[in-house]
Amino acid sequence: MSNENEPSSGRRPGARGAQVYHALVERIRNGEFKRGVRIREEEVAAMLDVSRTPVREAFARLQARGLLEASAGGLSIAQLNRPQVIELYAMRAKLEAAAAGFAAENASATEIFGLRHMAELFEAESSGEAATLARANRLFHEAIYEAAHNRYLLKMLEDLNDSLALLPETTFALPDRAPEARDEHRAIVEAIVARQPAKAEAAASEHILKALSARLKLLFSMDPQKTAFSHNV
């Protein structure tokens, strides 16, 4: 992403708004903006050294995507309850399956090499920090998206993955999740390499459903009274 303080002259309309949007999604993802906490245009504008117009554009996009919600005092970072988490992962399972299936049909030899490399990179990090594992996992999935060669699917996945920023902690915080994900990645890669779309779709779907199980365990098992995420989770 371009420098947030870069002058806006010469940019197409809406480019700065998109820049602010991506900056805010990243701040939600890393916990700088807490779930349920009000967010104000003037504060964001000062933080990113931009006018309020691109911030307003970014807020509208965040609200349309469900990352911001109306509250008594204005707009707040959205919080997800259990049904919303399940719905989010159900859609993710469908889209990730489609991406893996398309990759099995369309991936070039170079892209398959890259996909294998990303899987190996994840395996090499399997005993590392949860945040490092999460980054390696994202690179693995992005390699599948690129190998799918479907721009419309890629756009839907980008939108959905922005919504994942509302989840406050990676499932790799659970000790068993990294070894499981390693084996799941291998199954996806094997199916793509074998040019078996149906098998790739099934493996990718199973991978996301296992991630959902880990997510629910991480967020709700400790406290059955929880119905929404807080920034303390």
C-alpha cells in the first residue's frame, strides 16, 4: 500500500478513500481499533494526515462491508456473535473451495511451484509465533487465489477476508491448530498438483471447517456465556 502521507494530487477520485480503507482494516486486524469502540472521522483524519472526505468514503465502505455498525454515539467497530461467525466461515468455505478447484484446473507450473513453496514456508514456521503462522497461512491462501485465475472470485475473497479482521485472534494461538493446518495444506496442494478439482474443493472446504471449529473453541469454549467478541478475548 502507498505511503499514507503521500500527496493526493494526480490521484483518481476515490483512490485516497481506498487507501484509508485498507489502513483502517489493517488497524482493526492488529487490534489498534478495538471491537465495539466508537471510531470518529476527525480522529482518523488526524491519525492518517488526510482530510475528512476520504475518511468518510472509507467509513461508508467499512459500514457496507459490515466492519462498522451504527451505535448510540455514531459508528463503532463491529462485533460478531456466534451465528455471524458461523455464517462468515460457511461463505469462506465455499469461496476457498472454489478457488482450490479453479487452481487445480488453471494453475501454471510456476504457480504450483510457488504454492508448494508457500506450504513449505508454513511448515517451517509450524513451531513459531501465532502471528507468524497467520502471515504464512495468508500467503499460502493468496497463492491459491492467484493460481485460480478468476478475477471475480478474487474480488469476493478479498472482501470476505477484510471481514476476518473483526476476529480478534488467530486460531494458531491454539497449540494443535498449526499441525492440523499443515496436513490440511498438504491435502489441498496434492489435489491441485494432481489436477483433481473436486478433491481440491473438498480438501479446501474441510480446511476452513476445521478452522471454524478452532475459532469457536478459541472464542467461546472458555466462557459459554459469551455471545459476542470483545477486545479482551
